[in-house]
Amino acid sequence: MTRILLLTPADVQAPAAAFSAGVTDSGTAIVHRRVAYASTPPVGAHDWALADLAMLAAGQHAQEEGFDAVCVGDMGDYGANALRSVLDIPVITAGRASMLYALSLGARFSVAASARDHVRIGKLVHEYALDHQCAGVHLLGEDGELPAALDEADVVVLAASPAGASRSVRAPLVEPLPLIVKLAESMTGLGLTHSRRAYPAPQVRKGDLIDALSRSGAAS
């Protein structure tokens, strides 16, 4: 059986249907953990650093716990690179995976985001060198309405769930949570994981320190 650890932020309610038994293969078990950030919602560099630490602490022991892959279900991709450094199993992140997958369906993508993630996603688009392929990061309306500007994209990534949206979009819609779970299943099945050239292991593991710092941050 394939065991996947799914980490999602505690301040965002993850829809259970996105990673239910109907989405996963019969031989896959999903363990879902909600991760509390010290600063909620994370809206700037200080908060992002604390979110990185919280995600790292939540997933750094996944391999020892017998998981075959880790999915970071936050479009901010917090803690992803650090987790890849300390783990040999695949680490799939909602932000990067969704954007790159969208480009397998069309030439340009847009992202529908809430105010919580709007700035962070724009930063990641630039860091991932996807500026020319991204038609824009657009805020959902107050009632969850999808903005008209999304019609300009070939593919739309739903960084926030548009429950109750009154507009329909004619482009394919990429939902991050089921996508990263299926990608994790694929990578484990193919025996693939991240490159140690890109993500070298730490010279000295500081797992206890990371756990302590994360607990201290959450309590403050």
C-alpha cells in the first residue's frame, strides 16, 4: 500500500472530496494533517518564514513514519525545499505542481486566488520563471465569483475554491489537492524522487531544534 502524507494549512478548510477514496487508487492511503502557522494568514516575508518552519516540522519525520510521499497542500509551497533536503521520498507542492501541470494543458495559465495567497503566488510565479506563461493571478470576488479576466487564459489554476461561483470558465480547471495526490501516486509508482544535486541533504540534521522552534512559534 502507498502511504501519502497530505499537509494543509489549518486556517484553510480543505475539501475532503479533493482527496477522498474516489480520487485515489485503491492501494493508496492518505493521512491528512492540518498545520497551524504562527502568523495567520501568512501575508509577508516574516509570516512566510514561519510557515516554512511549520511545514518543515510537520513533515520532516514522514519518511521515518513510513510514508512514501509528502504533499504540501498550500499554494504558497511553504517548507517545500527544506523538506526535499531532509527527505528521500517525493515532496509534491500545490503551487508549483499546479502551474507546471497547467502548462501541459495549454500555453498560458491564470491563477484564481484569495487575498490570503495573492501576493505569495505572484512571487512564486516569478521565482519559478513562469512570468511569460502566466496570464495573471486574479482575486476571486467576495462571493467566490471567478473574475472575467480568467477567460483570457488557456487553463485556470484554482488556488482558492470558488464555491458558489456564478461564472463559468470555458478553460480547463486545475484543482491543486487532487492533482498533487495523483502526482505523488505516479512518482512513487515510477520510483522517482527529487534530485540530490538540486536539493542536497543537510550537513547536520537539526530535527529536534526545528520541532522546538515550531512549537515555540505556534505558542507565541
